[in-house]
Amino acid sequence: MSKISYLGENYVHNIDFILEDRQDMIINWISRENDTLTKRLKTIKIQSNGRISGALRLEYEEELDSRLSKIIRHGANALVESDGEVLSEESFNPIVLSYRNGIINFETTSITDYTINRQVFTGDFNGDGHPDYMSFKDGDSKLIFYINDKTGGFYKT
């Protein structure tokens, strides 16, 4: 599959999957056949009504089985070339993945104001394109928002 198209409320939306050659071709034994995987996902281009609304660029570790190491999100100003290269001066904080003994770990920012018995929800609460979080304590009606300061930290509102 190279594309998903669907009709929204007023526009046609497209999600394009752009592949690249793998340097570390592997044999897929799950399918019960000797299939060699020669491609991997390079870029996801998101369009609404023919205009780019964002792009995701995937980066891999080359040393072992093309492990995904970083996802970089670009906004509506991104230009995605046919080979999947993303030309953009702006990108949002990347999602960085690391692996230890085959287990995936996400790089996170520590939350110093977090206490036990609080529930935490993430989202872009101020609309700036960066992930924020909100917490509340069970039985307490007070919501606390922590807004991403775009330098790897959060400030409490």
C-alpha cells in the first residue's frame, strides 16, 4: 500500500507512504515463505485538499536490522520530494527511540512535579504543535497543565 485516501467533512485527505531501499535486507520467516524485505518506510506525507498539512520523516540505525531511531514531524510548510526527502526549515521536537536488550525505550523529559495517585494525559493543549501534558488527582477537581517550553522542559499553568 502506498496511499490512503478518505473523504473528510469538506476535503479529500491523502496519506502517502514513501519507501526507500533497505541496506540490511532481511528474510521474513513469519509469512512461512522465504521473502526478502528490501524496502522500509522513509516518509509519511499528509495532505488535505491537495495541500500538505504535515510530514513525518523516519530515521533508522543502520547497524542492526534497520531499527527505527527517530521520527521527525514537519508542519504544513514542508516540501516533500518524490524520493521522500523533506525540505523544511521547521520541525517539531523529534520522537527519539533507543533499544536495550531488544526492548524499545522512548526518550522522555522528566516530570518533577508529578506525585503518586495522579493521572497524566498528553496532548497539544495550547495548539503550538508540541506535546504538553495535563494531570489531576483522583477525587480532586483541579486540573494542572504543563506546557512544553520547546527546549525539552515544561512549565506549569
